[in-house]
Amino acid sequence: MKSILIIFSLVILIIFSRCKSEDQKNEPKQISKQQNILPPKTQQPQQPIIKQENIDPKVSAEIISVIKKNLEATKAKDKERVLKTIHKDSPQLSSTIQGMDYVFANFDMDFKLEKVEVISVNGDSAKVYYVQTTQAIRGEGFAPTRASGIHTLKKDNGKWKIYRTEYLSNEPMK
């Protein structure tokens, strides 16, 4: 059952490692005019999420629309549409494709975004905090979960695409 959860997590780009890429190491450590957003309870203490103020609402809407399109395409089992939301240079692309193939063959899934908020935009890179629930509506062995994480999006030919996802928490729903 745990392996199914891990595989599905790859489909929605929730990766268990917290490895820092060269991009993360080079990102600015401080954002001007900050605001704290508390993440949901997790089993480990977690630092508050820092949100950049004065993010352009139009840019924020464009970015959030990519996250929603990704979930809609995943729910519809439309691999081509899912891939249109993922950056071509994503380090998670291969594992995402493998996860999609498995999950699409074995489950029908339902997703609900409880929270989605753009927390920073720096040029052609953005970060989005999210909390979502996931449950199988067809298929055996997938327990309903509530997950949180941070999607990093980058522009690809002028369009926002999901580049990487950092997993923050994944808890069974009660």
C-alpha cells in the first residue's frame, strides 16, 4: 500500500527527497516585505512558510491555473495534458511519467485543493504552497491522504510550467 502511495505521489509531483538543486542554492534567502503562512500540522516541526507581499494578482492567477490544469488532467488520466503543465527540463519528469502510467492503469483518482497560494515570484521562477486531498474512487490499496508541499514553477517559452515539487507532509485522512 505504501508503494502505491509513493508512486501516486510522483504523479502529482510530490517527491519525498528534500535535496536542494543548484537552482535552490542560488535563490535569494530573503524576500522583501514578508508574511508568515502557517502550514498544516505535520508529524515533524516545520518552519513557517514565508510569503512575498505584492505579488501581481494576474501573475498569481496564471500560476495557480497551471496547478489546477495539472490536477484536472491527472484526474482525467490525460497524460498529454499533464505533460503540457510540466517543464521540459524538470528533474522529476521521468518519475512523473512512470508514475502516471501505473496510476492511470490502476486507479481513478479525485483531488481537492484545500489551499493553493503563490508565495514568491522572482523573474521566471515562482513558488506555490498547496494543501490537497487525494483519494481513489476506483482501485484497491490507496488510502485517502492530505498532502502539502511547494511547487516550483519556471517559465518555458513564456508559459509557467511545474518544474519541481517539494513534499512537506502527507497524512492519512480521518
